[in-house]
Amino acid sequence: MNKTDKIYIAGHKGMVGSAIVRKLQQEGYTNLVLRTSKELDLTNQQAVIDFFKAEKPEYVFLAAAKVGGIEANNTYRAQFLYENLQIQSNVIHQSYVYKVKKLLFLASSCIYPKLAPQPIKESYLLTGELEPTNEPYAIAKIAGIKLCESYFKQYGCNFISVMPTNLYGPNDTYDLKNSHVLPALLRKFHEAEKNKSTSVEVWGSGTPKREFLHVNDLANACYHLMQTYQGTVSVNIGTGKDISIKDLALLIQKIVGYKGVINWNTSKPDGTPRKLLDVSLIHQLGWKHTIELEEGIRAVYKEAFK
């Protein structure tokens, strides 16, 4: 990518898209094409056709998606499947029609089987049943990966996809109904500390383990792969380290300075027992994370709540 090439970042207002915009701007890219969801409805096929016809971007980062945590995924199952399928199909197909030089599609590690061996290799895709609570979202993301792979194989399109682990960072969602576990815990502990509550309720047993990646590290990885990688393997992006939800809660409690009690609501679902990505491929491709978890959470907490 040259500094003046026209680059479209779909979903630039979201946590991932905004991190990619920041990275490109830091690297000196000046010709970024950005549209909010109000300006361009990516689920509307004709709107996407008109946009590509008018703008003709040379590179595309497809970070737009309908996203949420366990409760949102489980509640809005039809919307998560339909809207994500529409967004991906429209953008990927028009990128083919208008001869985009390269496209990077952001999938998600939830596409892997619920009981996949750990750490999860890229080759474990479609080898077992999905986690039921987010199956519609996962199926949509798998379809996006397969679209990129199929356009690569049939038409020779340089479309690649990546599988980030759980993300956190600037522009995250802290709404308790729709947020993921790390921002939800930050919000809960912050409010408990502010309101001098004696206890905080956390969903599940605390035993599942999760891997967390700062979104700035993800943006660096996407930039690196856009410059260096082509192929049909969807590349895992993560830290290669995980932490139990219980230890995560204790770490966030320490960072917030909350002195009360944690009550574990075991009537609520745990989700997948463990989800650690094998990151050996991306390490071989020359990228490694730089932001460690405690440092990253402290920065995010200071920015979002102080």
C-alpha cells in the first residue's frame, strides 16, 4: 500500500475500525475513505454497489459487523446472522466487482469448535460443533472467511481473513447488556467502587479461561498482514496467553481499587470453557503483540472512566 492509495475502512467508528484508522494515520496514509452506518448501510446491497462505483477504493479493511457479548448474541440471533451475512457479502462481492487490490476481513475466534483442542490452530476450523450461545454470529463469520477463500480460489482476488482473539481497548462498549466480559467487568467494578457497594455480581463460575488482545496490537497485526501476507489460511491474531475469568475479575478489582466481595452467579452461562489461540503462524509471519494485559487494562480504565 502506498501512502496515497485509496483505503476504505468499513466500520471505522467501532473499536477495531478506529484502531486501524489510527494506525494508518500514524503510518502517514492520507487517502482514507470513511462512512458511518448512517451514511452507508452496508446491509443494503444497492447502497454498497453505489458506494463502490463512486469511490473505487484500492484497499479494504472489513471491520464492520454487528457484535456483542453472550447475552446479545443469544438474544438477537436472527439479527446477528442476517446482518453480518449481508455486510460481508455486499462488501466482499463489490470489492471483487470493482477490482480492489487487497481486502482484509476480520472474523473472530468464536468461529472455532466449542471443545477445540487448545491452543487452537487455524486448521481446527469446521472440525466440531460451535458454542450454542453465539452460533449465528460464528456461522456468519465462517461464511465471510469462506467467501474470501472462494473469491481467492475462483477469481484470484487477494482477499485475506484474520481471526482475532477477545479484544479490548479504546472505543469499546461498556453497556452491560451488549458488552464483552472485560469491559463489562470494568464497568461493574467501577460503579461498585463509585457507589460504595459491598459486593459485585459476576456471571458464571469464573473457571473459563480467555485470551485478551489490546486493539492497538490487532491494528498493528492487520497492517503487517496487509503489507506482507497472501493466502487462504485465516490467520489467528492473539497473545498466546490466557487468564481465568476469576483471575481477570481479581485483576480488574485491583486496578479499580474496589474492596468489596465478588459474588459468582453460577445460574448464568459460562460459554466456551477455554479459548486460546495458537499464534505460531503469525509469529512466523513476523508479528508479535507488545501490550501486556495489566498495562493495557490500566490504560483503558484511565481513558474510559477517569
